[in-house]
Amino acid sequence: MFGIGGNGGEPLNISCAEAQRRLQQGATLIDVREHPEVARGMVPGSVHLPLAALGGDPAAALRRAGIEPGLQEVLCICASGGRSQMAAHALRQAGARAASVIGGVAAWAASGLPFGPR
């Protein structure tokens, strides 16, 4: 489950602290949870792109959200890490530099990192 992906040996799963560091360096965080879940709160600055929206063409879904797959690193987050791992894998298959935040927003909020109303 916590393996090395195809992005030049970059890990598929990263900690909340590592995600925060990468966000400060310009990565984009996409929240792949469903609409009712994000209504309860999101990481400030994250982009809501439900897992289902990645569908058959994840790269096109990123472009529609204003994210250029090959140019920006994309970090995926969900409730607890399962869906974000699927999203990161699909995005990597489409040529994006992507990783999943271990533990999702539950771990993010428990770490004291910013999280709140949409």
C-alpha cells in the first residue's frame, strides 16, 4: 500500500507534514471527497475535484480545474486516504506528478493543520 510510484521514484503516499511542505513549494492540493463531505470543511486553498470526476481522462479533469498535469505537482486528499490513493495512482497513469496524503483530512485536522468551512 505505501509503495514507490512511477514518478521518478517519488513515493505515492506522503505524510501531512510533507504535504504541507510541498504546498508551500507550489504543489496543488485536490480534495477528491464528494460534495456533502466537503460541505463540512476543506483544507484552505484546496481544489474540489471528486474522485468520480477524474473518470476516464484524469488529465483532462485536471485541466478543467485549471491545473496543468505535467507542470504542477498534485497532492490528493480525501477523508482517510483510500480514495486519494486511487486518485493519485490514476493521475500518475495519466502522466501527472501526484501523491496521496496519508490519513486524509482526518489526519490533517488532527495534526493541527488548517482545515475549516469551505
